[in-house]
Amino acid sequence: MKLRSLRFSLSLIFAALPAVIYGFSSGPLTKRTGVPVDGGLTCTQCHTGTPLNGGGGKLVIRASSYTPSVKQNIEVEISDPTAMRWGFQLTARLATDETKQAGTFTPSSGSIRVRCDPGADAPCNGALEFASHVQASTDAGTPNGKTFTVEWTPPPTDMGPVMFYAAGNAANNSGNPLGDHIYNTNLRVGVACTLTGTPSINPGGIANGADFRTTIAPNALISIFGAGFAAAGQKREATGSDLISGKIPDELACVGVEIAGKRVPVFYVQGDLIKAQALTTDNVGPVDVRVILNPGRPTQIRGAAAMVQMADYAPAFFTFNGKSIAAQNASNNNMVLADPSVAAGGVAAKPNDIVILYGTGFGLTDPVFLEGEYSIGLAPLRDKATVTIGGTTLPDADVLYAGLSPAFPGFYQFNVKVPASAPDGDVPVTIRVGAGSTQPGATIPVKR
């Protein structure tokens, strides 16, 4: 009885094998393109015998910068000197969040199949999509290689860079999954730069990004106010996917900024506002600032230069409401240091608490980190900072750290001890570096 059951089970398994092989000739399982957030799976889970990308051939994705909603053809070319049959799978993801689909693929009868995760055919209605071959398009018996063409409709708006991932199967046409060569690759594309018009900076429109006074300092975060920086309603903020070699990019949403003739990092763009970081320099005095649309393209548009004063120091606190300093209470689980009416969940500081104050424009550090670079380890100010809280100037021992924060380029933090003499209420705080001082009226809440 057991023997018959075993034979019966084996017969079912062997009977199913041709269907499995035939099914894969009509497209692989979904999530086989090597996307890290999908588990990094490729077709090597089924086609074994050769290491990934080890077969002597190659896989290439060809795609252009995208214009929102404008269809384009994506090419997936696979080549191999020994293969005789061809297959692929392609997916498109938002670089800002690779768990999200970017745009949509169009199926093509007899050539391209589009499946949704976990396996139904398109339309996918926002679910992850996977374009792949069908049996007829594997070109059994054809040597050298094949190019698959997939129609892709980009997202309807600028969603930042898009990542294409593809796996390719250069098969030996043996009818089984042994000895095939599997390849994997990816391609990042950005939005096409087609901005028009001429950008303009308002008079006095270049300011410290924390308190908006119109003197800036090296490496400071700055704001540029004007017009024509982006299409109406468009906003783009740099994310981790925009980093280039770990640095904030010098172009965002087809917008660049020059200071003293040098491109600087840009981390936010909307029609009337750009947030950027000033260049690293020891040169001070008046400098010109210019906004550039479509930088480096044949359609590049350079706005008129505007002047701003660059000083060694232009220190300023970031604030929640123009008065309450953006800060944390390190002695109370790093809770937000603010009145709850100003910032939800905020707490006050007690005398002798350690608090962390945030700002920008405090000058160069030692070691120096260039504009766009995240600081690594401690990067204290090159020159001494004097901290005064509630009229009491802190001794050096109560300024535990004064320098760059690792949270963001151009972002500074001060870990300081609240003096025992600090009164209850909104207590004024100032920090001086060289001839520069933070804005008047900036406070922290203190309550015994």
C-alpha cells in the first residue's frame, strides 16, 4: 500500500514537470529581478549550474530620462555566445521607495506579458508589475542574443529617480533548467529636464536658512526666494535615493544653484523657493548666486546673478515658531525641547539638564567637511563658540560639543548644560562665534 502511494505521488510529480518547464517559457515567477527589497531573488533559484552573471554574456537595460505620463520603450538586451533561447523579467520602482511601483508596463500579444505581484495578469492597479517574455518570444533555436522591447508609461508627475531591475535567461534550449546562464542588472533614470522660462531671485532673496537674515556663511544651509524655479505646484525634496556617492546632489528636479561660480548642493525645490547649502570657502565678501534650469543640458537656462554677503560666520538657530529653538532634552530621553503648545510632546528643561540646540552658519570645522558631505565622527567648530543661557555665559566645561551634526550637511548642534541659575519660563539663548551672533529672541523653556 505504501509502495503504491509512493509510486502514485512520484507519477504526479513527474507528470507536472513538463508543465512547470512549459510555464516558465511563458514567463518566470514574479519577484525574480534582483530587487533587494524583494529578497534579491533572480532566476538562479530555478536555473542552476552557473553563477549569476558568470556565463560569458551580458544583460543591458536601455531607457531614457522620463517625462511624466509620456510613454517610452524600454529595451532589455541579453546576449550570450553559447545560448539558443532567451527570456527576461523587468520591473520599475521608485528610487525613493523601492517597494513602490513606478509607472506601468503595457502587455504585447505574442511578445510581452505583464504580471502583478503575486501573479495575476495586468492591469495591476498600483501593485508591483513584472514584464516578461512569453513562449513565442523566447526565439528557441536563435543564437547570439535577443532584445526585448517593453512599452512603459512613467508616473504622472515627477516622482524622482526610477530604478529598473532586470534578470535575463540565456538558455541552452535543452528543455530543462540545467546549464542555462542567468544575468542580472539595473538602471537608474531621472526625470527629463524640460523646464522653460527664466528663473529670478527676489531682491534680498538669499538668506540664512534658519533665521532668514541676509548674510550667509560657508557650509551654511540657505534659502533662495524668487520665481520660476519649478512648474506650478511642483515640489521636490532630496531623499536618500538622490545621494550621489553619499553626497547631497548639486541638481534636484532639474534645478541647480551656483555660488561664486561653483555649483552647490540643492535639497529642496518649489516654484518660489530653493533650499541649498553654501560652498566651503575661506573667501568672504559679496558673492554672486545664480539659479540654473536644466543644468548641463542643451536647454540650460541661466538666471541673472544676485549678490549676497558671505561672512566667516552667520550663526542662527532653527526654531519651531520663530522663537522656540529647535532642540532636544538629552537628559529626558532626547524629547523635543519645547512647550507642548509649540511642538506636540514637547518638554521643558530643568537647571543642570543637558540640551541639544540646532542651527546653521557657525563656520568651518576641524576636520572640514565639504558642502554636500555628511560629517563622520566629531567635527567641532574651528573657532570657539560662546554660549549664554538666561544671561549666564557657560564655562567651557558646560559646552560638551559644538560642531557639525551627522544628521545633515550644514546642520550644527550644541550639547550644553543649562545653568543652575536659569529661571523658569522662556529663557533666552545666544551663541557667539567670532563677530557673529545668533538671532535675538530665541529661547528654550525651563521649568523646575
